[in-house]
Amino acid sequence: MKRFFTLFAALVVLSLNLAGQDLLSELDELDSSEPVYTIATFKGTRVVNGHSIETKGEGELEFIISHRFGTINSGGYDLFGLDQAFIRIGLEYGLTDQLGVGIGRNSFNKIYDGYLKYKAIRQSDSGSPVTATTLISMGLQTYPQSKFDSTLTFGSRLNYTYQVLIARKISSDLSVQVAPTFVHTNRVDQTILNNDQFAMGFGARYKLTRSISLNAEYYARFDPHADSPYYNSFGLGIDIETGGHVFQLIFSNSQGMVERTFVTETAGNFFKGGIHFGFNITRTFQLTH
Amino acid sequence: MKIYLKTGLVILVLCIATSLQAQKYVSEKSNVTFYSYAPLEDITAKSKKAVGIIDVDAEKIAFSIPIRSFDFEKSLMQEHFNEKYMESDKYPKSTFQAVLIDFNARKKGVQNVTAKGKLTIHGITQNVEIPGKIEMLGNGKIQITSTFMVKLVDYDITVPQIVFQNIAEEIEVKVDFTLSKKK
């Protein structure tokens, strides 16, 4: 009989506990279990020179103006490179939240470029630990004009870039990215360049404040041409975000702003002052929703 | 015989336990909208992912909403809302827990009530009194609606000078819940 009372008392206590259970904790079982996708792994669609995993949201149009000045070590006469600016004007549009398309024109070697970007895998709290975006880009170099070199056909001016961008937002402040990259250029100066160039890109951003982040990017070429006068691309950037704008201030040994030029033809030696100051300015417009 | 007695007692206790469980209603549909009216821009965001519960006997309510579920017209704005203002990776939910004042579970029709309790936004909890309307719909359902203001400064949400003209200092929040008997 004594056991009964113990059991009885225990059950009463238990039931009272159930009745007095915190209402808020009862809500947890009502929560939907949909995955929450990670956002803002990077502030911009570019880490420094190269692409980030970010694509534009559906119906968003991004207008990008990029400048790269001459090298800082070019002396005071050229105001440390400011007199030799190259510019790329570009547009990127989000067809869906995962699929983007872009076009641009870079005054460096007069290259037109177009690309498709697809965010295939999205990092989420309950799913994938990384976001993976594939990039297919095509470039058309229109310099020099054919009248100066009749062997330059349309096809010989083309190049293709294939990238898989893989990034993880490790914390709200730190994101890292790796980017296996393949650049094929139909015609190159084969005494110093390969038609096919593999490279591995590394990128990172660290948020200093909620509106400012520090970015770094490095592209290591695998097995470049033995007589290549070029360097691996390295860049540091500061992203400043204000509403619909992102200002990226950049220091890089690359002056080109498309994959072909910065991955395979980076001319500056970063550690000997061969650094180009530059910036990317983006403005985002929401066209449809 | 002893076994029957034991079983009987256990059943009795379980019955008591069940009756001690108060009658609760949980949300089956919800609409939460907020409005920011500023000189340069009016901003609206909506969520249908809020959940709520009401204990009509204890006259208590609780709500919870995932911050990431708010949908904006501009996706960049939605990103900034989460990244820069609400820091939703650190504070994924806003919650409200309150006792109801002037509430009568047996009264039909719309009644004006006040919910007195704790509102948590951006990781900061404030004691608030929120007016609202409760309607016992009769078909085992309850509707709760409310409109109230949230001052950003109370929840440590700072708006940079540069977008001062775009974001209001006080946000209007509208909630509309339909709850049904918890099974």
C-alpha cells in the first residue's frame, strides 16, 4: 500500500508539472522544420576580383562599375597609377534566387564577357554545410583589331572559364571560399602562356562592423608555363555597404577584371609595389518580385 | 484482485492528471506584418510562420516568430534586415509571453483585452502591455488580433545615419492569429 502512495504522489507531481509547463516551450513543437538557408556569406557578388558564391535575388538587377588604376609604384608623375585607369561596366540579373546571368565590358584588352551563375547547393542550418555555385563565363577579346593582324579570327578571340565556388559561412563574421578554376583561351602567346590553365582560388571575408568587411583573395595557378612572366593573383579588399550600394576598395596585383586576365595574366609583383588600387561599386535595383 | 486495484488507481490518477491539463488552443493560421513609415520609403514585411498558444483557463498566451521568415519586397532589404539590424543568426526568434487581463473565456463575440508580459526582440526583453482583440469563434476556434508599436531603440536596434530617412524609429506591427483546440 505504501508503494501505491508513492506512485500516486509521483504521478500527481508529474501531472502538475505538465499543467504548469512553460507555454513558450510548447511552441517549439509547432515550429516548421523548413531549412533556414544561410544568407550574406559575402556582401558582394565578387570577393575581390573573382566571383563569390553570391547570386542576385530573383528580379534584382545589379549594376557594377569597377576601376583598376595603374601600379602604385609607377611614380608621382602618374599620380601613383591614377592616370592609367581601366574600367569594367557590368550588369548582373537574378532570374531566380539561384540562377543569375551577367554581362560586362572591360576596357583592359577590350574584353566583353558574359556568364551564367547557378547556386546549386545552399548552406543551411539543418542541411548542407557549404554553399556551392557554378560559374560558366565566356570572354571575347576585341583588342587588337583584325586590320592589324589578319590571323585574328572571331574564334581566336574567345576564352572560357569554368568555376565551382564553394563557400562556408563559418560564423556571422567569417566566411571562406575555395574555387577550383579552369580557364581555356583559344589563342595565346604559346611562348609564355598555356591555352588551358587550372587554378585554385581561395577567398575569405571577415566582418569588422555590420557594414564593413575585410576581404582577401588568392588564385594559385597549377603548372603555369615555364617562361610565364606572370604572377598568381592576390587581392585585398574592404567592403563598405550602405543601403543599396556596396563599395569595394581593392588593392591587387591584377589589373584585369575578368577571369582570363586576372587568373592567367596578372602582371604585378605584389611584394615589389606592383599593386593596383581599384574599386568595385555596385548598385542593386529591384525590378520585379 | 490486487492487480485490478492497482490498475484502477493508476487510471484514476491519469484521469486527474489529464483534467489538470488546462484547455489550450494552438495557432493554425497566422499573419504578422510590420510597417515602417519613413520620409523616403515605406517598408512592409510579412510572415506566416509565427506560432502561438493560448491557455484559456490560466489566461496566458505565448507567441514566437522566426525572424528569417519575414518576406520583403526587396531581397537585399530582407538580407540587411537579418544581417545588420535583427542579427537573426544570433537571435533567430522573437517571442511574446503574457497574461491576459479582462479576458473571459465564456464570453461570445469580440472582447478587448490587454496582454501584459514580456516581449523579446533582438535578444532584448521588455515588459510591455499590448492591447488586442480576442474573439471566441464558437467552432472551437479563437481569433486574436492586435496592432502595436515597437520602438527600435528599446530593443537596441540602431539605424545608421545614412538610412535615417529610410527606416522609421517606431515600427507598426499587426498580428492576426487563428487558433484551434489543442489535441
